[in-house]
Amino acid sequence: KVITCKAAVAWGPSQPLKIEEVQVAPPKAMEVRIKVHYTSLCHTDLVFWQAEGHTPIFPRIFGHEAAGVIESVGEGVTDLKVGDCVLPVFTGECKECKHCKSEESNMCDLLRIDTERGVMMSDGNSRFSINGKPIHHFLGTSTFSEYTVAHAGCVAKINPKAPLDKVCVLSCGVPTGMGATLNAGKPKKGSIVAVFGLGAVGLAACEGARIAGAARIIGIDFNNERSERAKQFGVTEFINPKEYEKPIQQVIAEKTDGGVDCSVECTGSIEAMVQALECCHDGWGVAVLAGVPRADAVFKTNPVNFLSEKTLKGTFFGNYKPRTDLPGLVEMYLNGELELDKFVTDKVSFSDINKAFDHMLKGEGLRTVIKVIQD
């Protein structure tokens, strides 16, 4: 049956979200309907809400970091059932394509991220409407709603013991940064790791370096106020490039006897990407790009950097396969190996969702968790 519930609808670029009564259609074949308990605001939501440099698709329901419970399942869904605790994810895992069958890739051919699609892929229609008028989806998740519909391949079943207000941040930012270090950079115990950008993704990269047993974790950021918080994520040294006259890659090389073993770039800045590569040690240094640049950006560096046996790698969602790997990250959290609580710096009610946008616009905190379903 159609469910009428509350959703935070964006009616236009940068306009405050408005809590509306929306109709959510039942799931069709290979889809599930999820009761969203908690969601958090990611910078990607903010970027597409502002719609600067992106196709404006409105009205739209944003949100893609969340945790909830399966309310109903569509035809053909066999590995999810009503009552399962889940994380909806902006990318998927069909388990059938070449990428899903490869141990090297998580870029599913069928369910890869599509920021331009505002409808369900099965029939090209939206599952959201207000008085018969369709409301667009976002990233196949649209978690700023009490109920949402997602493709079953974009939903990870997790341990029901996990606190949903904490593990919701595992839907995007934390795995992206942590996996960039652990799965792409693969630093050895005792190594030196540099992380460019100390926002949520960058600090997750630092967390990955901490888990890997790095001896030194160097955090690079223009904002000195981020240095103290970074210590909670294992950062041992903080560098603000504004405070040096030399190129920062040269400063890092001098501080590390020739360069770092692994660097992770989490800003999307082309300049930082070049610095991340060039601050690596020759012979074995690995630079990982996790930040998303502008569409027209061009990366330039001297080929000698590669001839001297430095490696440049890219990563998508931290190289994690969502359905296969996210349940294990939840277990790491439950076992105390992964510290998620420190990523959650504020909590607000669903009616105050615009406060989460205010916090992010002001650069305050890391993740604001929004309680969607009220008890």
C-alpha cells in the first residue's frame, strides 16, 4: 500500500528544506521500502542542494547516509526481509557483473552511482509524490524521508544489535576515507601516512591509518582549529601550508627523511592532489586520491614522479563492496576496533533538519545525525 509520511523536500537550489506530507509507493521488483530511523548530512547532499555546477533537479528528497529497518520487499527480493536492520547506500552491488565478481573493484555496472537520475531505474518513475505530483529521488536513497524505496542491491543488511544512530555514518563518508587508506593505500604497521584535508572523510582516512598501525600520521589543513580534533583520530602532527614559504610537499619530505609511505588526498583540490603524490617517498610511496575535483579539472605532474617508482591510485567508496563489506565494518564498530562515536558531533530532530545544513555551511562539526522517525 501507499504510505503517507513526512519528508524534508528541497524545492529549489539552496532553499531551506520543507517538511511535507508525501506519498511513498510500495516497492516494485527488486526494490525494498525502508523505514528510516536516522540519517546524517554529507557534503555531497549540500553540493547538489546548492546545484552550483550541477544539473538542478527539483523538487527532490536528498539524503544518503542513513540506517533503518525494512518495511516491505518487492518481487524477487530474497536476501532481505521485513524487519531487517539495514544501511541504504548510494552505490550498489549486483553480485553478477564483472566488477562485482572481481576482487579488485566495487564499481558495479548495474548500480553504480548516478547523480543525475531522479527516478527508480526499473521503470523510470519516482516512488515519491505529493498529491500526485512526482518528487525526485537522490542517489537512489533519498533518506530525508520517514520511508524511502531503494534497489535491493543498494541495501546492506547489518547486525540488529548495532545502534542505528551511530552506524548510519557508515553509508558514505567514513568508509570512503577509511578505505582509501586501508584498501587503496595499504600502509604497513609503523609507516608514515599524510592526509590532506581534515573534514569527515579526511579524519576517516586518519582513522584508517590508526587502525593500520601507522607510526606517524600527518594531517594537512588550512584551518588550524581542526588540529586539536584530529588528535582523536590518531593524527600525530599537524601542518598548515599557509605557514610555510616552501611547497608543502617539500616541507613534508624534509620532515620525513625523503617522503611519506602513503598519502591520502581528501579535498578535491588539484593542487593538493599533486602535493599528495609529490610528498611520497620514491621507490615505494603510494598516493591515493579520494577527493572529487571539478569536472573540468586537469592533473599535471612531472612523469619523473612515476619513473622514480611512486604510485598514484584512485578510490571509490574506499574500495568497499557495500553489501559484502559494510556488515563487517559494523562488526568492527561493535567490537571496539572502529571508533564511530567521535564522528557524530551533533544531533537534531527531523523538524530541525535545516540546522544540519547550517552547521555544514559554517564548517562546524563533522556529522550531524538527524532522528527521522520520532518515538
